[in-house]
Amino acid sequence: MEETPSSARHSPRQDRSTQRVELILDTTAALIDEVGYGSITPTLIARRATMSGPAIYRYFDDLDAIVVALAKRNLERYLERSQLLLEAAADWQEAIAGSVAAYSEFYRDEPGFRWLRLGDPIAGNLLSASEGNKTLLARQVCELFVTRYEVDSRPDLLEHVEVMVEIADALIARAFESDPDGDRFFLDECTRVMVSYLGEYLAQPIP
């Protein structure tokens, strides 16, 4: 019987290609932490990954293309992680605390994340042609707040959650400027400010 596209297995060649792409991204992320983005070249990535220079160009046109792919992977991983935390939280306040904790975990554990983060503004819109990466994250948060925590759906809810995302990005970045584990004061203040900001907004009458 002829195999349908949905049931077809990846060929060994496809699997090897996927593994090589992941190796290139992992290597690039590690090098960003070690030598800084400005010192990275495709040749250096190839040498560290024990690949030939031309092999890199089989998968990526240039260094910018590698960085975009790495930023996209960061965004996808964080969206997946934050989705799980938001769904497990008992209320929206706990969800905010969990999101801050998850973002902090990525700073600590995800190579290259401190520099690249979710790709804004370096890599542009990664998963949506019409929305920025942070707006995409904010929209996911809004949907869960409304469906799971019974937060009233308001015309400007998305904009207020976007402000929260910007607050989190700035304060968490500050927390890791001089402390590799994240300055506890700034992380705690990040959660407090976000909860206070959204609570004040939600307490206002719906226009």
C-alpha cells in the first residue's frame, strides 16, 4: 500500500540534516556565550562543530540566517514552556510569577539566550508575518487569562499585557547584568510590578 505523507517516516538523510541543523544552532548559542556575537563567523561555527565550511552553507545562507533560526528556536521553546506554566497556575497572579521564573530559567540555562532572547528586534517577526514576537507571546497570555482565569476580555487587554511583557524583558535583563543567577531583588520586583500593574488595570470598570 502506498504510504501517505502524514504516515511517511523521515528518511535517514532527513534525520541527519535535522541533527546537523541542531548542532549548528547549539554550537552558535554556545559560542555567543563564550566569545560574543561580534566574534562569531560561519567558519568558527563549522570548526567548533567539526564540520566543513561548505557544509554550513548547505543549511544556512549566512550568519544572519543562523541567528534567525536560533532566535526562532528560543521563541518556540519559551512559548511551549510558558504555556505549560500558565496552564498549571491557580490564578493569573501565580501565572505571572511562573512566567518570570520561566524567563529567568532560560537566562540561566539556555545558551545564547541572554544576548538573543526572543529575537526582538534582531530577528524580526519569527512565527507570524503580521505580529512581533513579544506581541505573539502577549496574545497567548491574553487567551489563557481569559479562558482559564476568567479575566474579562477587554478591547485593550492585549496592549496592557504587552506592557507587562516589556516590563518583564527589561527587569529580568537587568537582574542578570551582574549576577549569573539573577539578582533576586529585581526578579521579585518584576513580579510585583507586573501583578500590581495588571491588578490596577483589571480593577477599572470595563469601558
